[in-house]
Amino acid sequence: MIYMPAELIKKKKKGQHHTEEELSFLISEFTKGNIPEYQMSAWLMAVCFQGMSDKETANFTRSMRDSGKVLDFSELNRPVVDKHSTGGVGDKTSLVVGPIAAAAGVPVASIAGRGLGHSGGTLDKLESIPGFSVQFTLNEFKNLVTKHGLALVGQTDDVCPADKKLYALRDVTGTVESLPLICASIMSKKLAEGLSGLVLDVKFGSGAFMKSFEDAKKLAVQLKSIGEHNGLKVVTLLTNMNQPLGQAIGNALEVEECLNIMEGHKRPSFEDTRELCLELASWMILLGKKAKDISQARKIAEEMLVSGQALKQFKQMCYRQGAKQLRPLARAKIIEDFVAEESGFMFSIDTEAIGIASVLLGAGRLSTDDQIDMPAGIEYMKKIGEPVGTGDCLLKLHTNSQEKLLATKNKLKGAIKISSSIPPTQKLVAEILS
């Protein structure tokens, strides 16, 4: 059926609900180039002001998914799962949870993204491994998952092309911050993966895109609702990002931390990374029907990690995807300590500022054309609540540029608060919507 775009814009401007057919028309015709950007921009702004119902958002997401190719793993006759994080500083769990789940016999199909703002990207981390390739066709990706049970690749042009066009438009029209549009962008790509189950890590706090727990929970509930409206089993964890996750922030540094965890090393500085990886992987194993309950799934996850089976899966994935070697990873020429000027306890940290500082050192992009300096980044040496003495190292700054180092040190001033009192303990996983 054909609709007049101007009438659909007016309908949403009045706060009325679109039918599934109307949303399908909008997305299909915009993707084909038959609806001009100025009309789509007006509709997006109307959505920002009026929102969408849960049913509308689910239908909109499905239309985005159907704008491109959709994978089908039904011939495997077993659930295929993935994990997605809304992004945070030092969040490298995708490199560990997939291998743990795959080692437990759960096929993991993961289409990941690059760094966005102060938040690092999984693809960038993997590309710090010499030779590792994330560029595969959709058929190649499917074959990797079907044959080996694990693949981690970048988005192809034939997956959700509508999302790519819409996001570029939202970015320049002030329409990024809309909950239905954010949810549809995330979930359309996950639905296109042909998954049976999805574990979502929705972060809140100073280093997350959602600063408050309440806003993060709204996002978590809507993401879960969209998945379930479209036949996808979803478990959502709300996790704390009021300090960097683990010790490493930056691509090669984070890969090194993940290798250490999978090799069995235990350190207080990255125990939170290890714990969150086990928690996420446990839910993936449960959704993959390899355990009867979450307690059994946790035991299986720990066994896969401790026995070295997860490490074996990670190494095999790396070599299949072109890696020449896993070590040595590149090291920065300049490593400098950022020290405490007073004593007390680590009370709080502006985690977003730490993420931006790692970007300034070269670990991320200031513009889309920037090249990432793979060994650049930050080591986070003191966790919140730990005692600090004057002159103690709080952060280790890694870079290949003296100029970038100076700019970063200025950015870090005031980012860390040291107090004479011990801060209240914060839970890593605040809530689980299962």
C-alpha cells in the first residue's frame, strides 16, 4: 500500500500510532531513496517529541531488520546466541564471553561495532591482534558459525541498511536521543543475526551513555520488550559503569587483559571483568539450553574458563579470522604514571573523562577518518574504595605521542576524587531482567 509521507509525519506529530504497514512503507521507501531526507528528518523529530508505543517500536524494529538480509540458522537445530553491551569504558567482555559459551557447545554469532565517543569498540580491540580480520560476507560469517560455533565480525552493507541511513541522518538532525530510535537501532541488527537468544548488558553510571540507573532500566525494559515481540528470548543485566571495567582501557591493553583472564591469571585489578564475563556467559549458556538453571550454567561457565577451553576457542577463532600470532601485542613507546597528590581513599571517578582521555592518547577516534593507535590507552591502577598514598600511581598512560600525553594529563585533572572517608560499596550487577 502507498502512503503520503507528509500525512504520516502529521499523524506522528499529533501523537497518533502508526500501523505496521505504515512503518514498513516508511522504512522501505526511505531505504530505496524514494522518501527525501527532509521528510524523514521531520518524521524522526516527531518521534523524538511524541515517542512510540511498545508495539510500534517492535514493528519499526522489524521493518529495519527486513530492510536487508536476515540470517537463518535453523538447520543447526539448536539455539544460536549473542551478547550485546550498550558500551562503557574498559568493557572488553565480548572477547571472553563468546569463547566461554562456544566452549560449552552454544553457537555464538556476533556482529560487533567500533568505538563510539568515549566507549571502545570490540572490532577495534580485535584488530589490535596482528592480521585479525573482521571483514566477512554474510555467507562467510554464517559458515564460520555453522562449522565452528563462533565468529565475531563487523556489520556488512546488506545487514540493516535502513539503520545505517537513519543513524547518519539522526546524527546531524539532533534526533539521536530518542529511546524508541535507540532501541530499534540496536535490536534490528541483533534480529538480523538470526538469533534464538540474546544477553544484553545495559550499563549505567558516569562512564555509560545512560547516566542514571532509572534511565538505563527504561532502555533495558524496552530492548527486552522489542526482542520478545519479535520472538527472541532476551535476558538483560543492568551493570555499573561508575568506574572503568577491569584494569585496561585501550585496544591492545584490553586484549592482553582478556588473554590473562582466559589463561587463568587472577588479579584484583581485573576481577570485576572476570566476574562479569562469567555472569554474562552463564546466561548465554542457559539460553543455549546447555544447562537446566542459572546455577548449573555458572558452574559450566567457570569450568570452561578454568580448564582453558575458552582460551582454546578464542585462539582458534583468531587464527580462522586471519591472526598471525596473539603475542607479543604492540606496546606504546611512552608509558607515564599519573600519581595521587594526596592520601585517602579512592572515592569516585569521572569514568567518561577517563574514556575521553584514552581517546586523546590515541586509543579512539576524534573524527571518523582518524587512525587508532593500537597500543595507546590507560591502565586503571586503583579501584574505588582502595587506600591511596601521596605519590601512588592512579593511572598508567600509554601513548606514542608526547603532545597527546600533555593534552591528556590536562584532561585528567579533577577526574579522580580522593577522600578521607570510604565510599559506599556498589554492586557490579545491579539487577537482572530474566
